[in-house]
Amino acid sequence: MTAVAVVGSQWGDEGKGKNTDFLSKDASFAVRSNGGNNAGHTIDIDGQEFKMRLIPSGIFAAGKGAVIGNGVVINPEVMFGELANLEKSGIDTSKLRISNRAHIILPYHILQDKYQEEAKGDKKIGTTQNGIGPCYMDKASRIGIRVCDLLEKDTFEEKLRANLKVKNELFTKVYGKPALKFEDIFDQYYEYGQKMKKYVTDTSVLINDALDHNEKVLFEGAQGTMLDIDEGTYPYVTSSNTISGGICSGIGMGANRLNTVIGVCKAYTTRVGEGPFPTELLDEVGDRIRETAHEYGTVTGRPRRVGWFDSVALRHAKRVSGINGLSLNLLDVFSGFDTIKIATAYELDGKKIDYYPASLKELYRCKPVYEELPAWNEDITQVKNYEDLPENAKKFLHRVSELVGVPLVTVSVGPDREQTIVLKNPWEL
Ligand code: GDP
Ligand code: IMO
Ligand code: MG
């Protein structure tokens, strides 16, 4: 298969970065097609840790390059900071390619994100405050500034002046905040555009050509299914489509080009920010998982909320993204636990249900129905083959795969690239 996607199947932070890096070694291109620097993808290579926010995690291994597609929103300052860090570590970044249609995050988007959150008070979404939502709002309102607009001085000037007029009205009159000055933004962002130029191309043409020539392309999802703007726990979601369909619109290719969709999950569940979380653990078991796995946000450092594995959410993810292979990460976390729970269904008002309610009120009333499995004592972080895992670990994996209805392709037993057990080659699914 030549087009493989890696998508989050929970609330993000499932370990997509690790899986993408692992699979990219066989790919010509690695592509990001949604989100922006709200993402934080961790990659561990020989003890060195990289935290990727905008640059595709495949930049380390993909043969021909890493691509930022049209569906991504770009904060140029963050992007150049990330590029500089990679270059300092000796990573070749010359093969980065950026879509001429991607939208730019401007300083007013970041402020708008903060002001909106402040105004919502205890109803806040808990965003990363990186301006992601307001940038997608402007895209949908057709006032967004794209990479190609940034490259044309007169177009950029015209659009920035018009947008600042609207934003300053909003900031001063609705939020009671200071207005922004055109001069404080224009020169700096025009300069960013000029620096960006050498990477800019029509990435839809690049990727479709590669697929036409049977080259392997790895698509790296950001966030997770339950944060998808349509299929997630709305409004406690991000502002893009994180499911596999978002990849096609976010790079500009036909839905029939995607061969394989790998759903990435943890052996448990985490969530950052507000919103419903049926299997959340608010006790010492949750604390133990959080501390064992260092569950603190890559981007904001916030402690991640922790809960048991939720197969209702996973079946929802399987359906909306067409997941046909499962990559389960962080299995090592349960070494030394007595038991592990898996939610097999929800109970809503005394009735067992097997679907993800759209209504938040219903969702808050859902109680998980659990199945309990014994854990294991062995340290599994050095295990290389599935057969060598403890029997109880294999039983847990088997049950997860059975409940989700998808075969396991990889199991991860530690953060390093090498700590990956391959059950099936995702390129051959
Ligand atoms: P992403 O956003 O989906 O790429 O995930 P993050 O990088 O935000 O969070 C996943 C965290 O788990 C990172 O700190 C990874 O280094 C770490 N990780 C990934 N796989 C494993 C694993 O199998 N075991 C352990 N202990 N950590 C892992
Ligand atoms: P990766 O790619 C986990 C969450 C935020 C917040 C909500 C909206 O690393 O898995 P936003 O800033 O996007 O408007 O915030 O979405 N969120 C993530 N949570 N992992 C992510 O990315 C996330 N990106 C956004 O915490 O609840
Ligand atoms: Mg993350």
C-alpha cells in the first residue's frame, strides 16, 4: 500500500509522533494536513527527545521530504523556531515543503483565542491558546490570510488592513482590550513570508504525483477523533477535522487514494482541557498512571486527565475514520498494576448503549460498563516480540482488538523508536 494514515483515535496525545516516525523510514513523504502548533508530537531517537508542533514528525526519516498541507494553520514564528532547533541537532530541514494554500496564524488570532476563553469563564474550552480556533474561523469566514497572500506584498497589506479594522473593533468594543497596530505586524510577517518562500509549493500536486508514481506517503494526523470538530465531543473539540476524511481535504487528494488508516491509541485514555470524559479516573489509580507515564501536556505542560481504555470511543473512531489497523502505545505503564479496566459499553439512564451520544447532557449522564482484566508484574520495556510478552498483557491486547474490531499492527512498550513490537506491517495491510 502506498498511502498510509496515522490518526489519533482518542483525545490526542496517543503517541502519533512516535508511530509516524517509525513508519516514515519506509516513506518518500510524510505529510501533516490539519491543526497547527496546538499539536505536540514527541519523538525519541537514541535517547534524544524532539517535540514537534508544526513540522511533520517524518522529517527525520522520510526519504524525500516532510510536507505541511493546505489544511494546516501555520504560526511562522513557531515554525522557524522549530526549524532552528532541528538544524541545531543536525537534522536536514531543506526538504520541508509548505502548501501555498495553508492559512497563517497572526497575532490577533492568538489574542482572540485568549479573550474568547476569558469571556467564557467556567465554560471555557481549555484551548492551547495558540490562535488555532480563530484562524480556522477566519478561513471559514473567507477573510483568512494564506501563505500565497503573505508572499504578495500588496495582497498581504490589503488583507491585513481590512482584518485589523474588524479585529480592533472586536477587541476594543467587545473585550475592552487595546487595538493592534498595522506597523507592528506587517513588516515582521512579510519578512516571515520571504523566509518561507523557498519551501512553498502546491503540495497537492507534489503528493498526488508521488502517489501516481507508487511512492509511499505517510499522513500524520494531529489531535484525535474525539477532538474532531464534527465527530468529537463538541464544543469541547479543536477547530479542524482530525479524522481520516480531513486528510483528503487537508492535502487536496481524492478519498479513494487513502489505502490504510492506522488508529493510534494508548492502553488507557488521556484528555487535556475541558469536556466530557466518561472513563476519567479522579482517584489514586489515575494519579499513578499520570506519574508513571509522565502525562503532562507537550505544548502547555498541563497535567493530562487520565482514564481507563474506552472501547465505545474507539469503535466510534473506527467507524468515522475507517480504521483498519490499531497501534497501541504505552502498554509498559501497566507493569506492576493488579488489574486493568476496559469500558465495553455505556449505561445511559439505566439502559446499556453502544454508541457515542451527540448530546453533551446525555454524555455527562453516561456511566461506563467495565470489564476487569489482571495485569502483570514483568518489566516489558525491552520486549521485541509479541510472543515474549506476559500472558496477561497478550490477553489485554487480544481483548482490546476484539472489542474495537480491528487487528493490532504495532504495540509500543516505551517511548524510543526501537521499543516497538510489530505484529503486521502497516504498509502491507
Ligand atoms: P502525540 O501527540 O499523539 O504524538 O503524543 P505525545 O507525544 O503528545 O504524547 C505521547 C507521550 O507518550 C510522549 O511523551 C511519548 O514519548 C510517550 N510514549 C509513546 N509511546 C510510549 C510507550 O509505549 N511507552 C511510554 N512509556 N511512553 C510512550
Ligand atoms: P496532539 O496532536 C491533546 C485540545 C486542547 C483543548 C481543545 C481545543 O498532540 O495530539 P485548540 O487549541 O486546538 O483550540 O484546543 O483541543 N488539543 C489537544 N489535546 N493533544 C493535541 O494535539 C491537542 N490539540 C488540541 O487541549 O482541549
Ligand atoms: Mg501530543
